[in-house]
Amino acid sequence: MKRPLTPFPTTGYFGPTYFCDRENELDQLIRNCSGGNSTTLIALRRLGKTALIRHLFHHVNKDFVTIYLDILATESLGDLLNKLSSAIAGIWTERSAPGQKAWKMIRSLRPVISYDALSGAPIVSVKSTPEESKKTIAELLAFLEKQQRPVLVAIDEFQQILEYPEEHTDAWLRSLVQNLGNVNFIFSGSQQHIMRELFTDPGRPFYRSTQFLKIGKIDPEIYANFIAGHFRRRSRPVDDQVIKDILKWADGHTYYVQLLCNRIFLSKSRKITPSVWKEEASRILKEQEFVFFGYREMLTKNQWSLLKAVASEGPVYHPTNATFISTHALGSSASVLRSLDALLRMELVYKEQDEKGKSYYGVYDILFSRWISGIRSV
Ligand SMILES: Nc1ncnc2c1ncn2[C@@H]1O[C@H](COP(=O)(O)OP(=O)(O)OP(=O)(O)O)[C@@H](O)[C@H]1O
Ligand SMILES: [Mg+2]
């Protein structure tokens, strides 16, 4: 496996050395797939769903054929077919015995086959009708079902299937999936309310067909040890308090922790002092400023005020609370609710439940929160 440029990668998966914890989550995933159960994996954006799937695959790829499909950019069943075909074509060459069968199905649709410039992986592209796509996806899944080794298919950003123009895609897929014994699935997604609805609403085809796994933030103590270990192993001394402050600034949110540590690592200073991390943090915010001003351009005045209010207050349990509204001059509670709805839809604000089951709102972009706490007048 390739080595990352720093011990704190912000994209991709580079093996267990650069992956912190998730031991319990990994255990549960292994138990699920070993027991023939599919899993629904949900978490807020950028907490580490995709990396966890990669981590799982790293651990089970001797026992399972592992297939990863990121369907965020797909817009139809035809696109889904292309993803699945490409993944299968990347595992079995056309000359291998199993490959011959799979490639025959793919070739029957007269595909254009190209190769990824970096990885060399095949990219299959067919133009098929929805009926042809359905038929071939079913055939390819039947092909996987017949493999000697069990197969694990992870469909990342699964909620995207609801955007396909073909109707009842989830019902159709469920009817295929439920007949498979040798193929298990991980359905992963970050739009938690949609994922929940898909899998917990009795009226939906996937209702209770999987085990749920919701991932949260990594335990701060474990993350602190992981960070300290990587710095100290490279003779970069860092005090425990500095690591605590870094984790606090990044709110323990995996991507932001990784980003800040990545930048600190790249700084020339050998010792990681408070001024070193703070300088890197403010540089990150400066670079992101145009994104934040972009939010302001995109939003109505009320939405912008509410976004700033949620960002500066941290978790907000009662957005229509009178003090909250008056402190931030948010107008009427009806307009707050309208703006909140819009911000949720735009994925700028999320709704979560705490350990006691109480709902609260927070902003997705922790960098924005830190920026807004520093500059109040925008
Ligand atoms: N356990 C971990 N240890 C170290 N780094 C991690 C860990 N989990 C995730 N990361 C890193 O955090 C970043 C975000 O993770 P990832 O892309 O897996 O999140 P995600 O939940 O799939 O996000 P999205 O919802 O945007 O798809 C990545 O850079 C990844 O390398
Ligand atoms: Mg992801």
C-alpha cells in the first residue's frame, strides 16, 4: 500500500497505521458480514464512513471478494450498471475463468472500455435502456452469487438511488438483494434522515432488512494518543495540552482533525507549540474565506443570520427559543423554522440526537464555526 505524504491523510485510505481506532465498529461490521447480514452505515458527513469501509475491506479481503461502489455521481440505473460493471471488470480479467462470464454479459451491451490514467482500472461505459440496465445488473449480481468466495458489496452514498428517474428503484433492488445468500451489502450514506427513512419506515422496501451501524466521533483520548504517536515517532515533540486544544478546535470531527494535523505536520517547526497550531488553524480559515462568503451570497438574509447564530452558539437545542432569537435578531419563530428547513436541505446545518435522545442543530462546517466565532461583523 502507498504511503501518504503525511501521517494525517485527508483523502483516501493508507492502511491501519494511518487509521485511528474504530475497533468496535470494525468488529461489528466483520460480525455482520461473517454472519451473512447486510449493514446500513450512517454518520454525519466527513466522520469517516468511506474510510471505515476501506478499513473493513483491508481486513476481510482474503475471505471476501470486496466491491466498492460510490454512487454519489450516478444519476440513473445505467450509471449504476456502469459502476458495477467497472468494479467487476477490475476484479476479474477477461481471460480468467469467472471473468469470461462476467465480461460476456458486459460485452453484450457494446461497452466503451477505457482505463483510469492513474490506477489503470477499467472503466466500463454502456448506453443501455433502463430495462437493459435492470436485466444486466440482475445478471451480474447472479454472477456474484455463484462465486466461491462470499462477496461484500459496499454502496456508498446509497441515498442517491432515490434521485434516479426510474421509479421504485429501491423496491426493485430490494427484490434482487433479498434473494442473494452469497452476497452481502453495506449501504452507506450521510443524509441520515433519508437513510433512516429508507431502512426504518415500514412502508419502504428495505424496512428492517439490515443491521444499523451509526458512527460517531472517535474517542478523544484514543485520537490524542494516535496523534501524539505520529508526531513523536518523527521526533516532533508535542504537549498533551496542545493535542487537546487541536481536538477541541476541530470539535473531534475526523476530517477537520486530520486537516489541521496534516497542516501542522507540514509546517517547518520541529516542536509543535501552541503558536504553531494556531497559525496553521488561522491559515486554513483564511483559505476558506471565499467559501464562507459564498454561503452569504447564496443565502437569504434570514438564512445567513440563522447560520451564523447556530455556528457561533454550538449545538442549538431550541432554535425558536426567545432568547436565542432576540440575541441574534432572527425575527419571528416562523421565519426561523423556514430558514432552518432551507439550511437543512442545503446541508449547511444538520440535526442530530445526543446520548439522551434530545435533538439539536449544528453547522456541518466546523471551519465556518471557528471563522464566525472570530469575526462577528459579517
Ligand atoms: N479512523 C480514522 N483515522 C484517521 N483518519 C480518518 C479516519 N476516518 C476517516 N479519516 C479521514 O477523515 C476524512 C474523512 O473521512 P471519510 O471521507 O471516510 O468520511 P465520510 O464520512 O465518508 O465523508 P462523506 O460523508 O463526505 O463521504 C478522510 O480524509 C479520511 O482519510
Ligand atoms: Mg464518504
